[in-house]
Amino acid sequence: MSKLRIGVVGAGGITGAHLPHLQKRSDAVELVGVADVNAAAAAALAEKYSMPFQTTDWRELLPQIDAVLVCVPTSLHHDIVKAALEAKVAVFSEKPFTRTLEDAEALVKLEAETGVPVQVGFVRRFDTEWLAWGKEVQEEAIGRSIVWRDTTGGPRPGFWFCQDDIGGGPFLDGCIHNLDFALMTLGPAEWIFCHGRTLGEGNTAIDTGTATVHFKSGDELMLAWSWGLPTNCYAGRLFEFLGPKGTISWPRDAQGYADAPYFLINNGDSKREVSVDPMALGDGFKLQMDEFIEVAQGEMKPRAGSAEGVASLKLGLAIIESARTGEIIRF
């Protein structure tokens, strides 16, 4: 079998999570080129990963490749993915799948029509630490129903992330991993409510708030996130699970971040440590690219495809709608 010719659209930081792994897969992959509106960024990335082609127009890249990584701001995903599918180029799209539900649903339809595969970058599905606690939840180590609490805060990771029409803010771009993993682990959502606001100067998206996602199973996901804090200002992190039989929690450092290669299941009279790999997320990115190679070659279906991209997007958009209207959004 000939090598899979892969290109990347977007030369931003997320490419550093994908391209090193693809570069090591020279047995199956040829890294062909990069497209970015910033010519200097495209040139630097092409040099770093020994890619022979670079351009500021992604349309010039598609005829030269079999598969593409779409690593640009969310609002740009639709047009690139659409053109790639029409050109019979397999797609790995960073999350969220698109900025609007209409765009995402149109791409699902186009994927079915063309038969060209799409994989969406929900790397937590490959993260053995998240998979381990997900298994404990499903096996009712702390009973059901559960409350999953995730709170964090800091400055926006970049300007476009907190522009409403481009990135959508933390409840779309950041929390989308939680939403996808919750749908996989807890089942379909029943309703969502969010109290949100915009704190950061220059932000147009809802950048701060508290959202509750209630699932038909009775489980709940509570998200209290902010990307509206000043530069170099970070809040602590809380990530834990409460259930009728106990808790799942992580030993924490002074800032509240996990500080041990295990999580703890506390059932009151008994405690159990579950070992985790400290490099689980990094390894997850590697496994994700290994899967994309097989997906692009037609050897398997992705564990997170366009349908999963739509499902999580619906929840993220519902959180934003609830924050703006003050209403509960029911499914």
C-alpha cells in the first residue's frame, strides 16, 4: 500500500500535538505540506517537519494530499472540510466540529454522500486516565446517579477563542471535551441551564459562567469555567465525582491540579487507588493519529466522527443559548 499523503491547514500550536506523531509514522505517512494565511508560520512549520510544500491558500494544498488535518479557528472548519470531502480527501477536524449546528449537519450529509471519512479531535476518548474513571462510573463504583464537577479559570488561550462568531468561548471550545465524553459515558442529555457572563476585555463570547447538564440517566455535569481572567491570572481546579456510594477524586497540588499518578475512590469505610499513566493525554494524541491513519485508509471507522461532532456541538450551543436567554434548554 502506498503511503498516505497528509497535509495540514493551520500552523498554530495544536499542530504540535499531532505532527510529531505523524512524523514518526514514516512507515505509513508522507507529510506533504501546510497551508496558513501567515506565510512565515507556514514556512516555519514546513521546515520543522520537513514538508516540501507550503502555501497561504489551503485550496492549493488539497489536490496534493489524501488526508488533511484541519487545525484552524472553529468558524473556518466548515468551508475547508466541505472542500476536502468534495475533493475525496479524508478529514481530521479539530473540535468543535463547526461553529454552527447548520454547518455541522450539512457536513454530516455531505460525508454520507461522498463516502469520505471524517474524524473529530475528541482526544479524551483516547486518554486512558479518562477512560479509567469513565469505566469506574459506568460500573457504579460510587453508585448512580453521579454529579461530575469541573471548575477552572484563567485568561483566554488566544484572542479568537473568546470571539463569539469565531470560537464561541470556553463552553463551546474548552468544555466540548467534557460534553463529548459525558455523552459517551452517561448517555443522552435531558436539559441544560447556564448562568453566564462576559468578563474579559475584548471578549464577545460568554467567557465565564456555571452550567448544569442533566442527563436522562439522572447524572449531572456541572461546569464552572472562565476564560475571562487577566493575563497570568489563574484560578484553582476542581475535578471530581460525587455519588450515593462515595467520591472519585484526585490528590491535588496547591493550585488544585492533579498531583499523583492515581485517582482515589472513597466509599467512606474503604478507599481504593486506581493507577493512571501520567502521560495519558500525550499518549492519547498519539493513539488518535494512529487511528486517523487507519480511518483515512478506509480500514476502520473513527470512534469520534461527524455524528459525535454534531451531538456535542448541540450541547455546547445549548449552554450558550441558555446563558444568553436565562432559560432551561430541553432536548
